[in-house]
Amino acid sequence: MAELITKPKGTYDVLPSESYRWQYLESVLRKAASDFGYREIRFPTFEYTELFIRGVGDTTDVVQKEMFTFTDRGGRSITLRPEGTASVVRSFLENSLYGAGLPVKCFYIAPNFRGEQPQAGRYREFYQFGVEYLGSPCPSADAEVISLYATILERLGVKNIQLSINSIGCPECRPKFHAALRAYFESRQKELCPTCLDRLGRNPLRILDCKSPICKEIAQGAPSCLDHLCEECHEHFEKVKEMLAAMGIDFTVNPGIVRGLDYYTRTVFEFISTDLGAQSTVCGGGRYDGLIETLGGQPTPGLGFASGLERLLMVMDAQGIEIPKPEGCRIFLAALGEAAEVPVQKLVYELRKLGVKAERDTTGRGLKAQMKYADRLGAAYSMVIGDNELNAGIARIKDMSGGGVFDCPLNAEDIKKAVM
Ligand code: ATP
Ligand code: MG
């Protein structure tokens, strides 16, 4: 026998017996996004590498350590998408979506690729549900985006999720904050990891997001961005908090939240589960007022979030949330004897065309084995068709749960009426 080939490291299969859980989650996400006025956007799985270097930022973990980059046959550098926002903004600009008026509100459900160390809740290919809200500078947009995710958690029945918010300021107030951060980290320079040592000069904010335990500990004592906000950023943040409070959305302010991507400005937030281990952030997002300009557009504010579907399903599992099972087989038609083969095939086809989940055996099993198979399929009803039934044009339908039986004419419309 030939050697079996396994899936690549950090990937997973969603098996046919599990996919209904994904479909359910996706349907809740799509409905909520639509209720809040977001329309779906789809984009390529790979982009030119330059998009992420410029869009995500070359001092981020994602760009420095995690991208799947290769050269295509034409010598261009291509990267498998590590996150969705850069692609949305690229499409927004390339297709002049702003032309139809602002704001533009869109969502996506798409796979991302990052070369990380795989562990529970961390994969090399993972799915994100994300929304982007392009063209509004107002705190109401921040409040809306956050409230959409709060609504999703509520509709899924997910509990024990903490919302942490912060403001990391704008280009106006950031230089002062960077200077304060730099001064602080310089005083502890000898202890920083090599990556953060490099970040110290280029982007000290990134050190706050470092995963190394020592840098994390040093970051605890770092100056707070909230003490360095300019008047406008301060007011913006106050308004966001006031609106969240008015909408009854609980949050805590955490100056340690800076997010892992370079493009954020002002409001940043994370939804963190107390039921997951190390990978506890189910959703992260914030405002990125400089990104569209960075990618070649007119200055346009924007914001959004992205949530990992695997982590959402993990929390739902941990909390024992029941996901509605899809409908099983409605009626199983067993063929008894050679003469029934063709009529059963025709009847199953006609029932399916009428929208009835009908099944039959196609492996040549005997009657007893066919009925076992019907049980395995979870058929609600069954019907045995042999010479007698064909001659009479009537067969007996058995209710598989209660065991009751009744007669029904052998045609698709009547059977449908009887079992639906
Ligand atoms: P983390 O701190 O867990 O690495 P991140 O800051 O890199 O997360 P983002 O880039 O903000 O994450 O992505 C948003 C969300 O996408 C995360 O909160 C998480 O739910 C999910 N996510 C990110 N990376 C992965 C991954 N490798 N595997 C599964 N889910 C992921
Ligand atoms: Mg990460």
C-alpha cells in the first residue's frame, strides 16, 4: 500500500459530521452583520507582499515572523493573506468604493495564514469573521462596531467574555507617548528580547505587545498612553465609553491593550474569554485612521475587528452551548428484490426533487442490513418496496421513532405529504 499523506502542520479538517457547527456559527455571524448593515466582501487568498508590509507594518510579529511568502513564476513576491483588513482597504481603493458615498460597511468570513507555532486555538490556517467600517471619524462608529460583536456573543449564548478597551492616540499625540515609552524601555534596555531591542528605535509601542515573558513583565510598568492623549483623542474616547455605557455594554479600560498590528489609532479593543487557556482573545479590533492613506488613498478614517472562528467554537464547546443539529434523512426506501431496484431509484430521485431528504442503499445490502443503515442515517420514516408493493401501488410507511405504520400510495407527492 502507498504511504499515507498527512495534512500540513498547523492545519485541520472540518469533518462532515462537524461542519454543521461551522455552518451554524457562520449563519449567526452573517445574520448579525446584515442586521447591522454590513454587506459581504470577498477577496483573493493571496496578495502582493507589499500590501501587508505597508498595511500591517514591518515592525509587527505578523510581518517579521509569520507570513507565508513565496515568489511566483513571474518573479513577483506573493503572500498568503495573514489578515483581512489590508485586503479590504486595497479593494476599497482599487474599486473606488468611496465613490458611492461613505461610510462603506462590509464584512468577510475568510481563511488567513500565519506561520505560528501551532497549539490549541492557534493554527497556520485559521478563519476570521471581520467587519470594516470605512469613512466615519465619529465615536458612534466605534460604539456600533463594538456593539455588533457584543450582539453576536449574546445571540450565540456565549458568556464570560470581557471587553477591554483602550485608546492609543493619533499621530498628533503619539510622538510624546513614544518618547515616554522609549525613555522607559531604554532604562530597561539590557533585559529586552532582540526583536524588541530593534523595535525600541523604530516603534516602541510594539514592545507592549511582545509575547516574551520578560518583555511582558517590563511592559507592566510602562507609561500609559491614556496619560498622553491629545484633547481630541481624549474626547473621542470619552464619547465611546459614554455610548457603550448607554447601550448597556460592559467594558473595562485596559491601557495594556495595543493590538499586534501597526495601523491602529485611537480606540482599540479585545474581547477576552475566561474559559480559554493561553489563546483567550476571541476578537480584536480598533480604529485605523491612517491606514487608507498609507495604502495610497485619500485620508479616510476607518475601523473594524476580526474574530477567530476556531476560538469562538472552542468557547461554545467549553460552555456546553448546544448547536442545532441539521435535519437528518426524512425517509429511507428499502428495495426488496431485483424488480424494486429501478422503481426505488426513480422514487428517491423524485422525492429529492420535491425537497424531501430521501435515501436508499447503494451498496447491495440485504433488507436487514438496509434497515440498520436507515437507523444509522437517523431516518424519520422508512418504506420497504418489493414485488407486492409494486403490484398494489401501495407501500407501508414506518415511523422509525414510534414504530407506528400506515399505508401510502407509491408516488412521490403522496409520500411527501405523509412524511413532512
Ligand atoms: P494573538 O494575540 O492570539 O496572536 P493577534 O493579535 O495576532 O492574536 P489578530 O491579528 O488581531 O490576532 O486577529 C484577530 C483574531 O483572530 C484573534 O483574536 C484570534 O481570535 C484570531 N487569531 C489570530 N491568530 C490566530 C491563529 N494563528 N489561529 C487561530 N486564530 C487566530
Ligand atoms: Mg498573533
